Amino acid sequence: NDPGAPLGIALALSSTEYICDGLVAIGYVTPDALQKSHGLLEETDEVLDILRAVKTVEAVAFLCFRDGQVKASFRSKRWLDVNQVARKCGGGGHVRAAGATFAAGVSMQEALNEVRGHLSEAASQPPE
């Protein structure tokens, strides 16, 4: 276990925002913030699992930079199809686990805005 890993997870969790009355959690981390905190984020699954453990949350997204591009990972619990959300962001995957890599040059803020919009739309259509 690398001692920097918990710092990276803490940093990622500190950026978390909840939208759609708590149905959706979105977290992110930037390379600059990781460097300043001396944190590492080698594995994003821990962050996704922690966010998904919140009782009211149906879907989560976590964004970080990989190889100079923003990568978004999505997970859901019961009904929100994150594959459809990821497809709208140029990616894909499965109904409960999906991801997308944004084009080079897309900023973290631009990616967050896009993810926020697509998740808000998906969360506004719960099953009957």
C-alpha cells in the first residue's frame, strides 16, 4: 500500500458534489491538486464505491486525467443506465458500469459540465 493513495482518495472525495436531490454524486481530481497534496490516485474504483455507498445515491461519476485527457467513470445501483450517459460523452460500457474519455483539449470543467447535464437528464427519468 502506497501512503499517498489515501490522500488521493480524500482529495477526490473532497471535490464531490451531489445533484438531483442527492440521486447523483460527481467527484473529480486534477493532476495539480494531486501533486500539491502529495496524493496518488492509481485506482478510481475505491472512490466510486465510497460514493455509491451513500444511501440516497443512485449513480456516481468520477473524473480524472489519464494520459492528458479527462476520463469519466460511471456506476449506478438499480435503475439509471450509465451506459447511455457514457455514450453521450463518447464512451460506453454496461448498464451499471461505463466510462468515457473526452477528446484531447477538453478541460475538466467542460467535462464536468457535460457529465452533470447528461446525468441530470438521466436521473430525471426514474422508472415508474
